[in-house]
Amino acid sequence: MRKLKVGVIGLGFIGAVHADAIQRSPFAEVSAVCDANREFAAKAAGELNIPKFYSDYRELVLDPEIEVIHNCTPNHLHYEICRFSLEHGKHILCEKPLGMTSEETAALLKISEAHPSLKTCVNFNYRMYPFIQEYKARLQTGELGEPRLVHGHFLQDWLLYDTDYSWRLERELCGETRAVGDIGSHWCDLAETLLGSKIKEVLADLVTVIPNRKKPLRQQKTFSAANGNEPYEDFPVSTEDYGCVMFRMENGVRGVFYISQVSAGHKCDLKIEVNTDRLSLAWSHEKSGRVWIGRRDKANEIEMRDPNTFRFAGEYTRLPSGHAEGFHDAVLNHLNSFYRSILYPDASSADYADFASGHHIMKVIDAIVQSSRTKSWAAVTE
């Protein structure tokens, strides 16, 4: 079977995750990597046994061997690299959020629609856990009852201290919102995927808990531990550390979620619960191999991931029950779905987020920011 030739741009935390997943995929292989730090790019290429490396993304995109681009750069580079890739005939997968603003994401969607043979993807990978795919199908067949409510959270603690710093704190690099765009976008995509409906209105409260931080004078890796002994400069923060959002969906479901990057002890604590007129079901990323089923008139249940009991998500799980599958595997599921749509466009029915999904979530983010400012409900405009 032919393997797609992939180029990865940006070799930070998520770029390394992508490279690992691509190398495990039966549909693709990493043929080149790119990082603005040429020495870092060369080192990564050597360690991963990748034949080519670049320090200019344009050179990688123009490489005639490369068919698919993975854009794993900071947010402010998403638009330009995606635009350049599409205009030069490359399929493109971009990290979320798709752009800095909905104007950028709308422009990218328009460009992608002008190149219908090119496939696009935004890496909302949490939707690709086996249980999410299984219960999405079970909910949408109606067998679990009529959904009424959805709620949950996404909590982290990697920015708990004022000495914690990341490029994501800088509005010029990440955009107008931080916690919402970074982790809230994942939660919104997860809720919409499970329920098969879009968020249409929001009421939000966003807060910058730590308005002033100590920015180290030397570059730090994302999620690295704070070190108060490093030389620093004072840095005023204008993006949110915390947010709470009530919302209404097109199918009538009401919901609420809250997000934080300053909640001690919570590392990647993503949880979502759906309440129907028959039962409740809850899934946690940190315990991704289990689903809790709540009932009124009989005992609650814990369902463990078991390929033998899946009716809809068999293609998204690889190991026997009891063998942990996690974040890397969900990323791989997303990439495989995207790659199959490229290799087998007439046969693919894969569930992955494309640029239309990425633009829609950016419009949800716009509405959340607007609502927090006006302290009133805001509509999601498409």
C-alpha cells in the first residue's frame, strides 16, 4: 500500500506527538520536518530517522515529494502556513485553533473550498477516543434516550504560579483568548461530536486570575516546571486563566462547562457528561478506558473499553480490554481518518474535524469572548 509523504512544521510538544503518530500510521510516513531553529530541526530529523529537514516552512511546502503538511506551529503562524500549503497543492492538517481570528479561519475555509481536491483537518483529537465514537453513535441512534443536558470541564494546573510562562500567554502569538481557544475549543468540539448538534448561543464569564507574570529571559518548553530562580522580566497578562460558559445547542440541549489552567492537581482533567431522559453517561480523559452509566431505577454501571462489545467504534481501538489506550492513540485515530479520506476519497466515511469545523469552533470562541465582555447571551454567527 502506498504511504503518503508528510512534512511536519513545528517541532515543539505537539509536533513531536504528530511525528510519533505519523510513524505509527499504516497510511503515511514523515519525509521531512521543519523548525525555525535549524539545529533543532536537524537533531530531530536525526533522532527520528527522517531524511530531510528545513528551517523555512516555504521550502518544505515546495518540496515536490511532500503531499501532506502538518502545521504544528504557534497560533499566529497557522493562517499563513495553511494558506501557502493549500495554494501550492498540499493537503493540510492544522493544530487548533485554526487561526487567530474568525476572519482568518473564514478566509482559510474559502481557500479550501476553492481547492476541493485537497483535504483539510483541524486536530480536535479528543473526539477520536474509542468510547467517544461508540457513544456518539449510540446517542445518535436514539437507543440511549433523548439528550437533555450536557456539562463538564477541562482543568489544568501548568500555569498555576506567576513564574509559569508560555508563548500562549502572549496575545500577539495566541490570539484574543487563551484557555478558551486552547482547551475550551476541545471541550466544545467534544460536546458537538457526541450530540451531533452545534452550539448556537453562549453566556460566558472569562477571568485573568494572574494578571502579572514573570517571563523568563530564556525560552521555556510548554508544560515545563516553573523555576523562580531564572532571570525574568515582568509580563502583564490579558488572556484568561479561567472561564465558565453556559450554552444552548441547535437540538435544544442545554449545557455548561468550565475551564482552567490554574487549578492545582489537575493535569489534563477533561470530563463530559450527557443526561438523557433515560440515563446519564460520563467520560473522563484521565480514565479514558471507562464510561460511567448512571440510572435512576437500578444500579449504576462502569463499562470498560472492550473491542468485543463495540458496535460502532471497532476501527478506533487496537488493544484488548485492560490494555490502556490514550492521547497518542486518539491522535493516531484522527490522522488515520484524515489520511484515509485522501487515499480513498470515494470510500471514506471517517469522522474528523475539517476546516469547516475549525471555523465554526472559532465562531463559538468569538461568541464566548463577546458574551464575557457584554455580560449577556451572544449568538454564534456562521
